[in-house]
Amino acid sequence: MGKTDWKQTDGRVVRVDSMYPRGRLQLIVAFSYEVEDQLYEGTFYTFDSIQEGDSLIVRYDVSDPKHNNLESRKKRTNRIAFAVAVPILCIVLLLLWLTLRS
């Protein structure tokens, strides 16, 4: 697998939806950006305040501009949530097992 060459361009937030996982407001942000007269779109999740019409800096893969750094935030957020949830679940199960054993 080769090294990815990244460039940046201006992007714009085109839609913001909200959801409340575990009671906390999380935003689903749809955005667009243009590379060589071609329009690209993507989405990402954030807890940060952002509104429709806000501008963004989008880093994109020169060899495949549909790949961008903002969409990778979505994957990273899911991995972080999983990495936090699994150890907590293990601790809860261990405590439950120890309680039931005694």
C-alpha cells in the first residue's frame, strides 16, 4: 500500500442533523467540497457546535478526491467508542460475577 498524498480545499456544511446517543447531543454533518470542478460530498459525526453554511477545510486524497480526512473522523469515533465500551463492559461483568459467586 502506497503513501497517500493529501491536498486541502475549502468545504461547506450543507446539512446538520442531530441524535442523542446515551443522552448526549451528537451532530451528523453533511458537507461538500470541490476538486477540479468536480463536486464531492461526505458526512461525519461531531460533538462540536457546527451549523449549516459553515466553512470547513477538507483534506482530500489527490489520487482519489472522494476520500477525505473528515469522513475518517466517523470511523475513528466508532473505534474510540468501542475501545471505551469493551473494557467497561468487562469490568461490569467481572463485578457481577464476583457478586454472584459470594
